[in-house]
Amino acid sequence: MKLTVLGRWGAYPKAGEATSGYLLDTGNHKILLDCGSGVLANLFKHISSEKLDAVFITHFHYDHIADLGCLLYATRIAMGFKKRYDPLLIYANSQNSLFSKLTYLDYTKGLEISPGIELNFDGLKISFRKTVHDEYNLAMKFEYENKVFVYTGDMGFEPNFYDFCVGADLLVCETSLFEDEEGLFKGHMTSRQTARLAQEANVKTLLLTHFPHIGSIFDLATEASKYFNGNIELAEINKTYEI
């Protein structure tokens, strides 16, 4: 599996960048994870919209869905010009009224996911876990050919969450706060909490993302290294990470 970062900021994008969005490529599947502000412009540097097999949305905060409406239009245009023949499948929880907007005529189809659902896309197994957040958010685990990748979406500290991440080859975890800012914004993780999660779960690589706009993001990695012995990376726009 390969993961390409399309957006890495929380709340709103830095100039010329994007909020949450990632392209997962197994070789047989191309899946978009979240579709925040600026994500489509980066996605199109790698693939066209008609190449997407599916979209998974962690939750309905705008920094995770702002470009989704434009993706619906892109899909309509692709189908109109016979570049795509099947509707784009968009998976999300149904706890928000925006879920109904995911089905756009015959061009896209919204499908519900929940912690009790496990999907299998030709050998790609996908499972979900609710996180601590002020909007209903589902973390996601992708397992394919003996590799495991976990993406948290947004979450606050939860002492038993590590069991969802155990043994992950790559953990992409929101790191919205510095280690001395615990409790500043509920439903978000500090660098220390993120690193301790990775350490407890014995993951191989921790990818920090969903960055704050105040302070140096490089300090997040420095802080995390005090609590996690594995490989730590800072998400970089348009960089591809091997899983």
C-alpha cells in the first residue's frame, strides 16, 4: 500500500496548501480519505477523479469535506463525457444530515459506515472505530496483503484506543496540539498523547498530521520523539509514504 498526503492542516489551509485529505493506493484500489479544502487540486496531480474507486469520510467538519461538493461535480462531468460509467461510492457515518447530500443524482452514492461494519474490497479489509470528538468521527483501519494502516481522523485522547492500532505499519494520527496544550481544544490530541498511543500500540511508523497554525510543526516531531521509539514523520503535501 502507498499513502499520498493531499492535505495536512487542521481547520483551514496554509497559503497554497490544503486541509485533511489522503490518497490510498493498493495497486488494485485508489481510495480518497477525506476531502478537505484544497484537496482536489492536489489529488489531480496524481490521478483524475474518474480513477477513484471510493471515498471515505471520517466526519463532517468542513476541514474534512470542503472540496467534496466539487468532487461530486467532477464525477458528473466525467460520467457525462463517458470517462466514468459507475457512480462514485462515498462512505461516511449517517449521524449528520449532510450524509443525505452524498448521493448526487446517479453520479455518486452515499453508503453508511459504522463501528459494527467491516468491508472487504477484493482483499482490502476496512474496519472502523468511533473516536472522542465533538462531531461523530470514525477512525479507519485498512488491512491488505499483511500490511496495516490506521487513520484516526479527528480524536481526543482515549486510553483504550491503542487496541485498534496494535501492530500498524503506519498510523496517521491527528496532532493538533503541542505537549503543554492538553485540554486547550477538546477532541484533539497533543504530540505527547499521539506518541504514547503509537508506543502503546507498537506501530512501526507514526505520521503526524492535522497541524496547528500557531507554533512550529517541527517541534511536534521533537516532542513526540520523547515518548515514541519508532519512526516519526511529519506529513508533507504530495509526498507518498510506503506502507
